[in-house]
Amino acid sequence: MVHDFVKFPELTNSQMEFYYFDSPHQQITEDFDCKVIKVTDGDTVRVMTNFRDFDFPVRMLNINAPEMSEGGAESKKWLSEQILGKDITVEIEAKQRVGKFGRLLGKLIADGMDMGEQSLNLGQAKVFGSSETFPSLEKELGRAEF
């Protein structure tokens, strides 16, 4: 079986031993710096690096933002305001570097802050695999009666 490096540039850990030397580009296994060129939704961005001649998606590790069809526009807008057009660092966890849809997974660090943690704290996302969202501090304060 041949791997489609155009559709799926990232190799999963189990694919690395079979296709690593066939890959036409560097496989990402360590943290790297990049520029965010597009925010796809509240947990996925497209980035450019100095070591690849194409942009590629990065999904935030361990969080899940609402899908665009399920009210995710607010989460996407928030993330865009934080990092679109900015230089960030993507921190890679070796055991969880590629998701089930072939996207690179990582923590997005901007201005020293983990955007996934910020998204959780502000109620823009939930912990991956959880059906419960973190309460939004701003929303909770807006409802509080003083």
C-alpha cells in the first residue's frame, strides 16, 4: 500500500517505520516555530514554517471546540483574535503527534500562553472526549447578581 503524502503529509507513529524514508518532506517529531496563516475553527489552524514549502493544519491537543455548524463561530473568532498572523510555537507530544484524520496535534503557544488552556478557561472549548464544557468566567460573571 502506498501512502498519499499530498493528502496526509504527517505520518502516524505506526506508519513512521514503513514510510519515513519515502516521505518527500521532513516529519515533525519535535517542537517548532511557525506562523498562523488561517484559523479553520476553534481548535484547528493552518501554519507555515521555514522547513516546509507548503502550509499544513495543526489541531490543538486535548481540546475540542464546537464545530462550525454547532455554534463554533465564537470560538473561531476568539482564536483568530489571539493568533491569526502571529508567530507561535507548536509543542509536540511524541506519543500523540498525529490525530485520526492525519492532522498534526500539538499545543499552540503564543506569547507564553497555551491557547488550548486559555480556550478551556474561557469556555470556548471542552476537554477532548468530555461532554462537559468548562464554565466561561466571563459568562458566569455576566449572570452573577451583585
